[in-house]
Amino acid sequence: MTWVIANFSQIWRLTLDHIALSVPPILLGFLLAVPLGWIAHRYKPSRAILLTAGGLLYTVPGIALFISLPVILGTRILDPVNVIVAMTIYAVALLVRTAADAFDAVSGDVRQSSIAVGYGPIRRFFEVELPLAGPVLLSGLRVVSASTVSLVSIGSLIGVSSLGYFFLNGLNRRFPTEIFTGIVGVIVIAVVFDLILVLIGRLLLPWAHVARQREGRGRRATA
């Protein structure tokens, strides 16, 4: 505890760095994966290609990706952009399958009803398909959020500032307190992000929360 108090300013700075590296990939991954998932749902020949590509991208080792991106993007090896781009690639790879499954779960009868009342493709996507796919997309986004917050720590291996610094420095110094501080910091960020996503889900998808409550009451009633 004494070490934590003495180094609180550094812990806080690295926590903010970690958050700054985590938020953009989560948002960009969602914005890219949703249309890709819709394409995979809408055009069946593209489904196997997109989902297979996503699976293969996620198997690329993080260190190899961090080292390759400066060559591809023309950035410096220590540029945080490399971490953000790498994490975005992993986020898309994780979320594209979930997005495809989310749109698959939207009832065909609902789509036909929206067409019958005059909804065009764009309006149908934003006002019918996307809201109904929302609960599944949110579940996938929560997984991506936790994964991203965890993987950002790898950036410390190439010198990018994050809570992963405590893992490396604590290991080199054989100082468990420093390692434990980094682990707790990552967990706290992941939990806070998850709570924020749950809150956003309740605000934007209130019917999904009500449906889960009713389902829970029904299970208790039949138990």
C-alpha cells in the first residue's frame, strides 16, 4: 500500500493512457463490424469470407502485428496509433460474427411488415433491424470491451505507455506489488467500461431490459 500511495501519480497517468488506448478501438471496432456483419447477413456468399477473415485476423500474434503496422502505416514503432489500429483489427475480428448473428436473429416477419408499411432500406436498417439486433450487439460489444482493455497491455512490450508497464517493470524487479497494481488497474477499467455499456444498453434498449425481467419472473414462477 505504501508503494501505491508513493506512486499514485504514475498509476493515475498510466491508467489514463490505458483508457485513451482502449476507447477508440472499441468504438471503431463497433462502427466497422456492424456494417460488415450486416453484409455477411444480407449477402450469404460474403458470409464465409468475412467470418473466416475475422477468425484469421484474431489469430495474428499481437507483437507481430505491432511490429508490422509501422511498416504498413508509416508510423513510428512507439506511436500509440499502432496499438489503436491493432486493437481495432482485433475488435472487428471478434465482433463481426456477433453482428452477423444479431441481424440473423431479427424476425423475417418484422422485416416484411416494415417493408409493407413503406420503410426503405436505410430507414428499415436504422429503425427496425439495428434496434432489434441491439441486445445481441451489446453482448458482443461487452466482450470486445473486456478483451480490448486486456490486450492494450501488450503495447508496453514495444514501449507504448499503459498499465502493462507495471507488469514488465514488476517482473524485471521481481516486485509483486507492482504487478498486482497493474492487474487491479486493468480489471477496474474493464469493469467500469462494462457498467457503462450496460447503462447505455438500458437507456437505448429499454425494452430488452424489461423483456429480461419478465423472462426472469416467468422462470421463478415455473420453478
